[in-house]
Amino acid sequence: MLEPGTLIRISQNLLRQLLQPRIELVSFFQYVLDQTLDVLEFDVGWMLLKEGDWLRIVAADKQHTDDVGRTFLISDCLSGLSMLKKGPICVPDLSEMPDEYRRVYKSPVGYVMQSELVIPLLIGDEAIGAFNIESVRVGAFEARHVEALGLLSGHVAAAVALARTRQEAAALSSLSLDLSRQTEMNDVVRSVLTHALALVQGKFGQVLLREEDVLTVRFTTNRPPQDLNLSVDVHDSICGLAVLHAKPIIVPDVTRTDYLVVNIKGGESGWQDDLVVHHTERPRYKRALEADKASIRAEFAVPIRAASHLVCGARGGVIGILNVETPRPSGFTEEQRADVLSLVQTQAERFAEGLARLDRDLLMELLRDALTRVDTAFGQVLRPEGDYLVIEATTGSERVGTRVLVQRSVTGRALRTGEAVYVPDVAADPDYQRYLGEEMKSELVVPLIIGSEMLGVLNVESAVPGAFTLDHARILAAFANQAAVAIDRARRFESQKLAELGSLAGDIVHRLNNPLGAVGMQIDLLKRKPFFAELVAEYPYMTHFLERIETDLNSAKATIQELRTALKARAPRLSGLSLRAAIAEGLARTTLPPAVEVVQALPEADVHVLANDRLPNVFWNLFDNARKAMPDGGCLRVTVDVASEPEWVVVTVCDSGHGIEPWRLDSIFEPGDATPGDAYAPAHGLGLWWTRAQVESFGGSIAMTSTPEAGTCVTLRLRRAGG
């Protein structure tokens, strides 16, 4: 039994540490564990703290310091189970532990443990972490140990909470300074979400800005960011509830209709808050990235086998799984299934090569071939790894690298049996996983309010039910006040800039529309002249010449119209576009002289990127700038790199023209800073500004390097679509 004097001594020691002018959490956690374990007999021990859906080891005994930093899913370890149960777990003999514990038990490296004791760290009803100690002796931990560690854990939990509160206060002060330095909206919303997730130890979220009854995603953690620019109705979404109540909203389970409104009020005795239960008529959570998969009716999973010299350690000879799905009620016909089996057999060596080298471009090429054969849009190629299958190629919204349990999936059944598995009705199959990856289970939404104006919401999500607490809501509500100020400042800066650009654009449109209209009218009058037929007969090339002028004229008019509306129109929703087709369209629209050589280094298989129908115009603008930079001819090189960064496609457009002075590169994408044009098309400095705006709206980035008299290179980083 832990003596009262010992408990008091440890508590006093912890308090002295907390009163230090500056507290370092890592050192403090190790001090807490050392103080605790000094009074207990054990062989190995850890202190773990909750970080979102995970538990992280923050301190360990001297023999296991390398374990610090390791993470475990709360639902996949004994420490997590004790937290979920909010009570101790004592296992006197690990060889006879219940199946519920055996399934998640993790044995420490280099030791054979015989008994284990886990005590959750509780503050009120909230579990913030756990103590975990083990012994090489059977029955090492008795009721007195459970009671002693339980008594101490309350003091430790309070000390940890206080230490975190001090750190959060310092963090909020630092974040305020960080946000005050930023004025670009994209930078601000990115910073807001990054800091918010750090405050609640989360990893999923979005910032949505409001426009009347619509909330639009301006930044997201999803990669690729397929929900960027996605709009949801305020009256038909969880995020909208925070707008309607103008208060933080906690949704413990997104599949249910109940949610909690957080009331935070300041009083004489400090902050007072409470949770009020509300209900909607139906669950409002929307899986925006998986909307199409909600209709899947049938699935066909085929094992991939190949020669052993390419892949070692294959499970029963199976090196991977090709999986296809369809929303058709009729599913896949016998002929279609036979066609997929034939593809897997005839292309086995290529599948093996792709899986062995993790060549995702090759795997995507093979996957698209399979999908074409069975006339569907959904599929994955998965690689076995221990108890999981890892997605290496997908046309869905699941991230590459997503893990699927072998024991709980149709694809896992194909791996276990080594046979193709066809499920004609997935609703009747208990193994079917409709939403692969980290399906969201709970949500916290905090409104962004400045004065009486609702700017939008800050939304964080978790794959664990009930992940968010009143404390999370409180700290994010405090942060949201600073975030709203930063977003409002960025919005005003953006509005001012757009107003100036609108005036400039209006002037450009006015100046160009009249001469372009005059050119079009003169061409039309020329065609009406009686001698036009004779002119064309004598000079046949005139027909082609005039057609080209009219084509370029229409293109110029379309560009002007797009410039006129771009500042006002909402960006089209992103989708997967063929990069090869966009580059080809951009080149087709560019009038390159014969003296300019075009060199394209594109991957053999087409790659799709997240963009909208403005992507070809982006390339046209870059190609046209290159043309102007090479009036006497040169080389235009377009290179596409799909290997360097798995989730990105890097496109480089280089010319061998006159280049740009180094001092101009820092502001080259700003409005009014034009690249040198030709005498017939004076530049107004909006082309590169518009190009950057479009690329960033795709969730990508753009950069430029240049050497005077040697040439210029523009590099685009675009999100890869469909894995």
C-alpha cells in the first residue's frame, strides 16, 4: 500500500516542477514517471498520453527510452482499453489473459513479461492517458498495487493537465503573433487549421468560409484535397449547425442525430461552460469524398501471383490483390470476371514489378485497364503487409498507404483463401468495408465570428467516437477568436487587392475589346467582298491564314471574358483531369513559330491531376509567355515527374529565351509585374498572377527560376487524382 506521506511527497515534487518559470513537457513527463515508478516494483514501465485517436509513449523506464514517441491506436492496445473502460486492467498471468486483451497486447522488445497493470489517467470523466507497468513474475501486481497507482494517477493527471494548460496558453500567445504576420488568405487558413489541429492533437479537418447560406472549404487536410472548394448548405450539414447556433458544436457520433451545443460564458468566478443536447431530424454528416461509393453494389477481388524472383515473402504465393467495385445492381457478369482474371494472369509480371518497386504509375495503368474491361470507375491494388493490406493504387478517395485489415475485408478474404472472391451484394456481406481508410466517427465545429459577423467555421474530425471534449471546445473557441481576426484581415486585404485588380481588368477589357471587335468586323467585311472568292482561288493559303486569325481572335475574346468573370465567379469544383490532354490543348492554342522546338518528356501512362477546366488555360499562358521570350526561336521543354512525390505531379515548363532578371523573380507573380512581351501584344501583368491564383485554387503551387539570356523554368506542383 502507498503510504500517505509518500503520496504527499510525490504531489509536492510535481507541484514544484509546475511552478518553474518555464516548463518543458518532455522532461516533465519523464520526471512524473520516475517519481511514480520509484515507489512500485516493476520490470518495465511507460507513461502514455492521448493525442487524438492515438496514444503516444511520452516517458519510459531507463531500459526502454527508445520507445518514447511510439504511437498506438487507442482501440488497439491494453492502455487504450483501460482508457475506454475508464478503469484499471490487471492481468496476473499474461499467458491466460482473455481474448479481448490478447488481441491487442503488445509485448516489449527483449522481454518475456508474465503480468501487467494498466491504470488510466482520469480528470473527472475524461481519460487523458495511462500508466502501464509489467513484470517478469506471474502475479506481481495485487489489489494494493492497483489501489496505490490509482491514488497516484489522479494527482499525476491533474499535474499533466495543468502543465498542458500552461503550454496551451503559451501556444495561443505565440499563434496570435504568427497569425498577425500573415495577410494572404491561403496562408492564413492553412496556418489556422495547422495550429488548431496541434492544439487538440488531431490530424483531420477543414476551414470553411461562409457566403450567405453556403460554407465552402478553403483549406483541408485531405490529401489529395478533393474536398477543396466543396460547398455545403448551412441548413443541411454538421458545420452549418455551428453557424446556426453561433456556438461550438460537438458531435460524439456522426451516425446519430444528437449533438452537443457548447455554452461558454465568462463570470466573476471565471469561465463557466455547459453542454446542451440537441437533435436533428436525421444525421447530417456527409462523406463528401465517398459520395459515389455509397451506391456500390458488387465487389470482385482477385489474388495476384507472380514469379518468386521478383517478390520475397509472399503470403501463400499471393503478392497482392486487384479489387474492382461497381454500383450496377447486376454486378459483374461472368464474362467480365473472366476478363479480369485473364488480365491478372497475363500481366502478372507487370503487377509484380509494380508491387516490388512500388511503381504506382504502373499499378494505376494496370488498374485502369481492369476498370475499363468491367466498365466501372472504382478499384484498388493492394499489397499485403502483416495483418493488413496496404492500398498502393486507387481510383477512389482513399489515400495511398491506407491499411485494410485482412480479417475484416473482402480483399482480405481473397488473400486468406488465395482464391478470387465475388460478392454480388455487398450489403449482405459482413466483411465488406464501404469506406476504406479512416472513416470519421466524431466531429468538433467552432464558429469563426468577428463582431456580429459569421465568417465561417473551423472543423476538426476524428476516427474515434466521442473523441472531443469540453476542454477541446474551450481551447479551440479561444483560438477561433484570434483565427477570425486573422481571416477577416486577410479577407479585407484580398478584397482591396481584388478591387484594384477589378479596376485594372475593366480598363484592359475596355481597351482590348474595341480593337478586337474591329479586327473581327474587318475580317467579316473582307469575306463579303466580291473579289474574296478570286483572292482565295489565287492565294489558297489565305483561307488557312484567316481561319487561324479567327481562332486566335475567339481565344483572345474568351480569355478577356474569363478575366472579367474570374474575379467574381466561384471556382468550379475540382475533379480528376487528364494532364496529357490539358498540355496538348494548351500547346494547340499557342501559336509557336517553326523555329521553336517543342520537347515533351511525359510518362508513358497518362496521369490525372486535381483541377478544373481552367487547367488548359494555365498551360496556354505559360506556353505563350515562353513563345514571347523566344522571338528568334529556341526550345520549349515540358517535363512531367510522377515519381519524386507519390501524392503530387510535378510539371516543369522551360524555355531557352532571354530570361528574367533575378531582382524581378520575388514579385513576378504579383499583378502588374509583366514578363517582357512582344510589340504587338503589350503585357499588363495579370497573366502570371491569374496563373498562380488558379494553381493555388487546385491545391497546388507554382514557382519560377530564371537566368538572364539562358532561359526560364516554371514548376507546377499539382495534386494527383485518384491516388
